[in-house]
Amino acid sequence: MSQEYMIKLQTATREKLRRFNSLRARQVQPGEFWDVVVVTAADVSQKEAYELQIRGKVDRKELPLGVHYKVLSDPPGSKIGNGGSTLHALQQLSDIYEKTLSRLRVILIHAGGLSQRLPSASALGKIFTAVPLGDPLYQMLELKLALYVDFPSQMKPGVLVTCADDIELYSTAEHESVTFDKPGFTALAHPSPLSIGTTHGVFVLDSKEKSPSSEMENTSCLRFLHKPSISEMRGRGAVCKRQSACFSLSDTEFVYTDSTYYIDFDTAKSLLKLLKELGPLDCEVDAYGDFLQALGPKATIDYTSNTANVTKEESNLVEIRQKIFHHLKGTPLNVILLNNSKFYHIGTTSEYLFHLTEDVTLRSELGLLSSAFSVHMNENSSGCCVMYSVLNPSCSVGAGSVVEYSRLGAGASVGRGSIVSSCWVSAGLSVPDGVFMHSLCVNHKHQTRFLTVVFGINDNLKRSVESPAYMEELTLFGLSLAECLSHWGLKNEVLRFSGDASSCSLWNACLFPVCSDLQSSFSMSLEMLQAALSGSTFTLPKDTKLMSMQEALQCKNLEEMLKFRKGLYEDITQKRPNN
């Protein structure tokens, strides 16, 4: 990427952050910001968690005021995916606002889901993941609203659909602006290497040979491919050729990939008719793959029977996709090519660590800090990221590590490349390299209790085996699960898996001791980790209750978790130098 365009991207991004900061804590004027900000939740318990946090933000004046902030939950029962969630959210908005909806500008942020690849976001939600920026500290919610701050004033009534765990940066020329005023769907598109296209949606454009000549172009799209192979991208004419070495990519060949899209009000009404036609959903519908693949003059029905990218294939998925295809066929798909843009995904522990501690490009584009809204950060610590935490001045945090929403006592240390989240680390304790430690508060037998989950940064929490007999195949901290149990004096047959017995994973393995307070829960899980890593043994106190991450989420105590954060907030605001 040329220096000139890098500076333009940085300048445009900083200007958006400045504009959003000027709106925080003040009553916005009509047309100046979104009328409605919607966050979707997977179920009622997640909805309550989100509402509590948004209420706190409004009370602390961390968001623009005079805006309707709504959390809309998926219906109980089967998982319905972000497409099903979009349809149900539109129905709920229609019920709430009735005819007024036709005049509103809505942003719909998909934030449902378990966040199994970044478990520190599981209890309180990905959209409330901390970002080392802003004062008061940003979370992903503020960052999304800041990066799209220019959109509402350039948009006809309708809905902008986006996800909670990605960041899109872009710049346009002075006389240009991203405008959403066309009927149908209007999607943002980013130049990306072909390898990125295989894991995203890819647009097939009219003029594939044309090289980008300006930072932003409006065009129509012939068809949309969902996670295509490189040979499919070539065969369908999605690959573009670079004629000059400007903008955000140096590759000679590239594709345009998806991120966020807008639907005008008439299309939103059409999607409500589609929901009636489909009836109660009992399978996952994708807001990108299942909606956008039906659009464009060259769209064909073939994709409806391709279930290669589906996590769980339901018997009626193909039939539902075909109904969506026939209903949406002929709806326009407009594309805004953001030629000087970047797309970042922050949905996994390794992405989170990389982007917050090592990624110098993102750091300069957003102005990310090493220490944000924290006290007593050791000046010698570099290459790490500490947010919303209280550290004793004698603590040390290794390069490549993130500490968030935590307290660290005298002489405590965190190794390299680790995440410590929502923990109370007692004096003198040492967290090893490359581990993830996260404390949760739970209701257990009508009492408030605590547990600290601990995994290796690269452990796969989703990988499952069909019965406990195969637990050798699950790896924790790079060791087999059975080997870890032997270091804790536990026999394989004693290990319980919560939930579905035919799916045993680290996510539902009951490994973590339930304790009476936050500090002892952290200390005990740390002792278990150290015994496994050093090959020594650790014996759990008699009658210790062990819980899984899955179980902890089912009985989480949100008020207590937010109370711990409130205590940190009060300490930090009192102790910071500018007070």
C-alpha cells in the first residue's frame, strides 16, 4: 500500500473517531446519527446481559444520547443464524415502530453467538469486547458506531446490517461519500487477496478487467459467491487485475470481498413477507450466503444445495434456501467499491492478541494505546496491551499479552502472548506464556461463586469427540486431556461433560473448580495449569465442584460480574493522574 493512501486511510479514520467522540454524551439532532441502534442476541439471557451493559453506557454518557438502543433476541428453540436473526429483528422493529419504521435509519449489529473462539467475550458479548482507544474506553460497539458515523446522514430510511467482530476502515476522495440511496441491497466491497476470498463472500462485477481508478466507485454486481475456491473465482470472472500499484493492495490479482450491507425500506418490507412465507425457522440461515447469493442477474439456484460451509445441516435447509432464492431473485445488488479500505476480523484469541499488541498498521490507523483506562502500568512494559485494569506498580506484563478488566497484586506477572480477562491475580502469582485465563461469576446452589477457565491460546474449544472414551484426542495446553487429568489426580471416568453427551469438547468439559471468591478461583486454576505444564501433580480439595465453560454461561451472575467492573471503574477514575 502506497504511503500516500496509508496516510489518507489513517486521516479519514481519525476524523471519524473525532466526529463520534463529539457526539458521545450529547443529545443528537435528527439526521445526525442513527435513529435506532439494534444489537441482536441469541437468547433472553444474552439479551438481559446486553441491555444491562447498554444501560450502563447510557448512564455513564459513553454513547450519543436521544437514540433508541434496542436489544432484540432470537426466538427460543433452534439456532437460526444471522439471516434468521435479521428477519426476526425486522419483524420486531415493525411491531415496535409500525408505520414510523419507514422513516427511520437503523443499524443492525449481529452479536448473538457463543464466542467459542474468543471466550472472554462469551459471558458479556463480542460487541462489548474492549478496544484500547477513547476516554471513556471504547468497546466494539463504540468502534462500530464511530467507523460508520458518516453513514446515517447519507442514507435513505432502511437498515444497515453488520457483525460485531470486524473492523472496516476506508477513505474516500474529498468530493466523495458513501451513499445508501438505491433500491434493493447495497454492499460495501473491499479489495482482498484471493486467499481471503476463500473465507468470505466475493462479488462478481461487470467490468472485471477495469483497474480501480478512484478511492470509491459505485457499480452493480452480476452475482455473489460465498466462500468460493480460487478456481471458482476465476471461472466465474470474479478475479480483477491490478493495473497500477496504488490503494490498499500490492497483489496483481485481487477480488472484492464483503463486509456490511444496506437494505432500503421497501426491501426490508419484502424480507418481512419472506419471513411469513418461510414460517417458523428451525435451521441456520446466513445473512450473507443465503441472501446475497440470490441477487444479481447471473445468480443461479445451484448454491442452495451446496452445504459444504454449513456447521449443522438440517433436513429442510435446501428447501428454505430455494424459497429465499425465488423470493429475492431480481432484487438489485449494488456494490460500493472501497478501493482504499481495510477489513480486520477480531473473532479469535490469536487475532485479538495480534491486532491489539503486534499489528503496527492497525495501531497507527486507529491510534490504539498500550495502556488504556488503567492505573499503575509499569512504564517498562512494551508490546503488550492493558485495558480497564488496576495493576500494582511492581507487576510485569510480557510482550504480546492482553490484560483486561483485571486486578493484579504486587509482583504478579503475565508471560508473553497470554490473555488475562476479568481476573483478580493475587500478589506474586505468575501467569505462563501463551495461555488464556478468564474468570466468571456463577450462581451455584443459590450462592454467588466464581470460577476461572484456563486454556492454551491455540486450543480448539469447538473440536469435539463422540464420547469421553476418545478424550485422548482433545488437547489442552498442547497435552492430551487425559494427561492433564492424571496431573490433577482425576481418573478419566470421573470427568463429566455438560450438555450433549454425544459431543465432548473442551467447551463442555467440567474442568474448572468453583470457589467462594475471585482470587482463590484464579489461584486454583493457575495451580492446575502449572502442574500440567511442569508434569507435577496438584490435588483438588475434597468435594470441589468442577464446572465447564458451557455450564458457567448457563448460570452466570451478570450483576456480580458488572459489579466487579464498576469497582475497577471507580478505582481507575479516582487514581488516574489527571484526577
